[in-house]
Amino acid sequence: MKTRIFSVALMLLLSATLTFAQSIQRTGPAFGLLGGVNFQNLNGKEMNGDNLEYDMIVGYHLGANIQIPLVPEFYFQPGLLFSTKGAKTETGPVTSTYNLSYLELPLNFVYKGLLGAGYVMVGFGPYVGYGIIGKAKHEGGSLSLENDIEFTNTVEAGDPLTTTYFKPLDVGGNVFVGYEMAGGLFIQLNAQLGMLEINPEDNRFPANDLAMKNTGFGLSLGYRF
């Protein structure tokens, strides 16, 4: 009898210890790895003031983040991503595709509420991106021309017309909703709105209304541990 009582007490003690340890783990920082698909475009105005009518392109993102608890159910989530953006446009018979690759720092605030066996997530916050590589491809009929995009804040009057230029710095806002399972696997739908014009000041055409901003959405799959 004493042995049985001791065994039950030991099981209860172990159960309480595990529950306490899991509670500590949930309230401490948690790292996440994620990746997914981007659907990106460039919005703004043409040089003549007309609205840009560019088409969306498909890209991807890969990276990591950390969730730092602030108060119950609310977290600060900084991260670092490699993300591809850009757009496609047609001018007469020529189709031009701009592929831009950024290192991106999202700084999100996240609400995580218990739902079923996991957590529903809602997040928002700013991001800062920096362009590191890019390609511009122009195709028309049997002809194709591809060159590297140059990241600069100012295009001088004597710079070549055959080079495509963008500013390296991009700043905007993030929002996302998702679901994190009990085991750490999560899925989320992301949206971004660029707030900074990424076309440089162009001294070759001093009087123009060109204005371009990144915008898009994506789907991420990740694991938090």
C-alpha cells in the first residue's frame, strides 16, 4: 500500500515538474526558422505621372526570427530574412522583368492566443530591407538582354541609359496572421506595403514623376523551438 501511494505521489510530482518546465519554456524566448513564397509587385507612378501598371512576379523568402515575451500572449519578434521582390512590365513588344534581392529586418509585435491544441497568431510592425543583388531582363521576339541592377541613391547625368538603377534601402510595414501547432510547426499569411520610394534621384531626367514602392504578400511555413 505504501509503495502504491509512493508511486502515485512520484507520478504526480513528475507531472507537475514537466508542466512547470513546459510553462517556463513557453514564456521564454523561442527561435523560429521559416521560408516560403512571395507574390511581389511595384506600385507608384510612371515618369509622366501615370500609374504604374506592372504585373506581379513570384519570389521566395528564407530566414529566422526570435519571439521575446513582453506580457502574457504578446511578443516582440525581430528577424532576418533573405527575400526576393520585383515586378514585370510590357512596353510594346518588349517584356521587362526586375528581380530584386534584399536582406530584410522585420520588427514585429505578435499576439498569440490559445486555439485548440495550438496558437492563433496576429502580427504587425515595420521592416527595413537593403538591396544586395538584382537582375533586369528585357525580352522581345528572339532578342533577350540581361544585366545586373545597380543599387544607388543618385543617378548622375552621364550614367549609361542601359543600366537599371534602384535605391538599396527599402522601408515599410508588415502584417501577418497564422497558426502555430503544439509541436512548433507554423504557417502564416504575410502582407507588406513599402513606404519608401526605391527609385533613385535621376539627374538624367530631372523633371519626372517616377515613384516606385515594393508591395506584395506571401505564404510562410516554419518551425519554432
